[in-house]
Amino acid sequence: MSSSDHALMPSTLPSTQNAASQFIRLAETRREPLHFFIDGQEVAALQGDTLLTAVLMQQRRVRESEFSGAPRAGFCLIGACQDCWMRTEDGKRVRACSTPVTEGMRVLTRIAAVVTSAGAADENGEAR
Ligand code: FES
């Protein structure tokens, strides 16, 4: 591993990194890139990223709480706390910390986005 793989500063972030993100990639920067969609916006990730990593490399939350609307970003990162559930555009629930991001995957961070993007969800965000 070269010194360029470590301690990335915002001015030297790779194209898969957003300056407003929760996570900063410090290693394994040379994996193959892929693209997926967050609330309809195309973004980049790297092969092997979990969905949680891929989303938090772009922004500071994976979803809004169904009860308070507060932003959630996962807690345990190991599949135990249930804080990182997300919706795909077709209404499926996925646990972001244990789901690999895949090319073309389409995820939503808001229930309202389910209705807007998929056009096939009820008031609870369940697919029809
Ligand atoms: S972050 Fe805890 S279950 Fe995913």
C-alpha cells in the first residue's frame, strides 16, 4: 500500500468521495468503481462496499426516522441495531450495513421519495 492510500484530505478526495459525507475512505481506494442511485441521483461507489458505506461516503444519513423524521446513519455497523434499514425504489427493505452495493442499485432515504420515485407505495412506504 502506498502513502497515497492513507489520510485523504478533502482537497484530494477520489471521485467516489463527497466532501459532505459521513465517511472518508482511507484505504482500498483502487477497487473497481460502480454507480448506484440515492433518491434518484447517480453516485459512485467501489466494488465490495456495503450499501451503508457507499451511502455514507456521499452524505451524512441513510434514512429519516419513521417516527421523528430525524436523520439516521446506522449505529453498530454489524447488523445488530436495525438502525440502517433503507428502501429500494421498488419498495424492498434492505439492511444497509450488511447489503453489498451493486451496479445500478436504486435506494431511497425518505418515505416520501418512495411514493415520488416508485409511484407504488402506501402511506407506510410499503410497496403495492
Ligand atoms: S448499522 Fe446496525 S444493523 Fe446496520
